Amino acid sequence: MNCLKCYVCLWKTIKRKNCIPLRQSIPLQINEKYYKLIRFSKKVNYKNELLAGFTVAMTMIPESLSFAILAGLSPLTGLYAAFMMGLVTAALGGRPGMVSGGAGATIVVLIALIQSHGIEYLFATVALAGILQMMVGIFKLGKFVRLIPQPVMYGFLNGLAIIIFMAQVEQFKITESSGAVSWLQGIPLYIMAGLTALTIAIVYFFPKITKVVPASLVAIIVVFAVVIGFNIPTKTVADIAHISGNLPNFHIPQIPFSLETLQVIFPYALIMAGVGLIESLLTLSMVDEITNTKGSANKESVAQGLANITNGFFGGMGGCAMVAQTLVNLNAGSRARLSGIIASLLILIIILCGAPVIEKIPMAALVGVMMMVAISTFQWVSIRIVNKMPKSDIFVGVTVALITVILHNLALAVLIGVIISALVFAWDNAKRIRARKHVDENGVKYYEVYGPLFFGSVTAFTDKFDPMNDPDQVVIDFKESRIVDMSAIDALDKLSKRYKQYDKTLHLRHLSEDCRKILKNAEAVVEVNIQEDPTYKVMLEK
């Protein structure tokens, strides 16, 4: 019984007989490895995956087209990105259920490069950004997404929800033959608003009837049928762009391979890689919370990088995870990779032969679906608990949301939020350093330090000592403290020299092993007691 098929048969027999002792007697490798594979396969609902993939494709097309046109690119460049990003990350990524495509967050940072150097430099930059993202995954740096605090996540999602909603409001504008852009008025406005309201109503109420079919897909089909059946004149996908084309072709970017070229594209590639990974890994964390499962940040980083490299050599504009489409996918019942693969292949089929039908879909249907996505993306719980949150967390969340909305720069918003949170954390811990003092029967004075010793707390730490009036023997006990950084080492070095000026001896006790390692440069002036050092056990990542 050495094959997976035998293990599957055995597990089915055990499950059918409900034999718990026999289950527990199965070898460990079966319990932990093969049972997970069996359990995962049983969770795949092929109907949900198929319908979710179709719904995701319908919502991804207009967004990819819009951002491609915004950047001055061919509409097919955006659709190729949606196809390649979605297929590669769905098949190889570290988070089943997450959707990637030609996202606006990454292409926005490249608009200046496109305008100054052209589309060939864009392809080279996207490929280089993919290499940088793969390196992040290979060197296992994706785990640093854990350093993003919850208030930053709230601000990020709230700001993103507002951006998604406002982008749908822009669809109520129309470009006239003269090139001027104006708001819809009169009958066209009422039709667009009515169809959008109908879509929202279906998405909201249909799940109360049944959840067998995704409400978003039902809304798109119903509104499409209404418009076609009653021959209602309204804005359609064709009013944005025509999406018919061929298979993407392999293409090496036509740029000079020189140091000067690298100097031009590397800063853009670095920014794009950072923006794409931040949005992708934040989306991964969001899906983890929704599905109560755990994705692999490093594996997702490698997949994102490989997808962008593919874009660079096959004419796509690159991209990253798409929060709105991911939520559409999850709300449609998808929990596996299949829906993302189906959505990507469907986009390719539409490019090749389905464009005439898809171009007739009313924009009002897609706008209504995305508005509901924006509403569900907004973290309403952050408003309900705002009176229970620390003021610093409220400030961080609001700041991140405002930067996201105003600048449309998700990476900058998250970076500023993390910096503010880190500074607040450092200030709070700097105030917590304490020293309990006592003198034993031998005249030795003890300072029992509580709280971390780092750059923020060194001043308060140093002020607690009195080298001039202290006895000849002084012991600093670090059993309840940690030496964290170079500022702490420098403070101890200066303190020991002050005691030495008065011919007094300073002893450091109960230092952990990591603290002793960083104190080697101070061993000449201090005595370290290592006999009773505590052991710090850190949970290792699997």
C-alpha cells in the first residue's frame, strides 16, 4: 500500500465505518500529507468554481481595459495582463481563491516611464520587477507582511473600497466625439442609474433566495437580458474599447542592453515590485482571515514574479492581486485554484472569439457588481469599534485611508502607516523602562531593569544610575529586560566607563544568549554573568 490511490481507498473505508481508533493508527505521513490532499479535493465545488470564474472574468475585463487606456496602452495589453497574471498565480501561487490581473496599482507607477521612454521600456521594467519579486520569495522575505498592523489593514481596505466605488461613479461619464468628457444627463443617466440599481438589488437580495448560483453572475445575466430584450440604449463594454485580438506572442523588449538602460528602469521596477507585493500580500492576509486558512506569502511572491516576467516577454502590462475581484471570487463560493484558472482562460477565449458578445454587456451591470464589492470591502467594523481603539490606531487608519484615496499609492500609504505605528510602539515602550533598586548585606547595589533597552529608552535608562554615589560593586540585572540594538550597547558602554572613572565595577547579569552576542565589544569593560541566563524559546516557522 504505497500509492496515493491505496491511501484514498483506506481513508474512505475508515470514514465510512467511522472508526476513530483505526484513524489514529494510520501512519503519520498518511494523516498529515495524504489526508490533507484528500480533504482539499473534497472541498472543491466544481460548480461554484466554474460560476465564480465566469463572474470574475466579467468584472476583470472592464478594470483591465480602463487602466490600460489610462496608461496610454492598447486595450489588449491590459487583457493579456489579466490572462497571464491570473493563470500563472492561480496555478502556482500560495493562496487558492486569490485573483491576480492587470491591476491599476502597478501600472499607475509606470505611466511616467511609458510617456518618456515608450512601451518597450515598460515590458523590460515589468520583467525586471518580476525578477525582484521572485527574489523576495526565494529568500523568504514575504513573511515580513506580518509587520503590517491591523489599523493599517483597516485603512488600506477602507481607502481601497472608496477608490473602487469612485471608479464606478466615473462610468457615469461619456466621451463625446470631440474628445470632451461629460456626465450623462437626461434619459441616458436615468437608464444607467436604473440598471445599476437593479444590479445592486439582485446582488443584495438573490442570496436570500438561494446561494447555488453567484448573485453577481445572476445580476449580470439578468441586466444583460433586460437590455437586449427591450433594446434599451445604454453604455456597454464596447464604449470603452474593442477587445478582439490574437494569442500573445513571445517578444524580447527592444531596448539597449546597457547600464544606462538599467539605471532608467531599475527605480521603476523596484517601485512596481514593492507596490505589487504589498497589495498581493495584504490581499493574501485578507483571504486568510475570510477563509480561516493559511496561505504562503513566499510562494505567492515567487508566483507573482513569474507572472510579471511572463508579462514582460509576452506583451502584458503586468499586475498583482486584485482585491475587488478576489472578493467577488470568494463571495461566489470559490475556495480553490480552479476559478482563477477558468477566469483567465475565459478572458483568452473572449479575446480570440467571444468579443462580439462580451462587448454588448451593459456597463451598468458591471458597475453595480463592483459597487457592492466596494461596500463589502469597506471595514464597517472599524467604525463600530472606533471608540474602543487607541487614538494612535485611529490616526494610523485614517491616514492610510486618506493617502490611498488621494494619491492612489497603496505602497506609500502602507509604508507611512507602518512607520507611524512603529514610532508609536517605540515611544510607548520607551516609557516603560523601569529599574528597581536595592543594596544587599554585602553592600552591593542591584538595579533590576524592566522593559526593553533600545534607542528610545536609553536616555531614561541612563538617568536611573548614580555612578558618583553608588557603592564599589554595582549589578544590573536584565532578567526582565532585553538589549535590543546598537544604541543600547553604546549606552551600556558609556555607563560602564563612567563607573570605571570612579574605580567602581559594573556587572551585567541574566543576559540572554542573543544579548551576550551583541555585547562582545563591551566585554573589556564589563563583567557578564552567564550562569543563570534565561532561555528564550522562539516558535519556528514551518
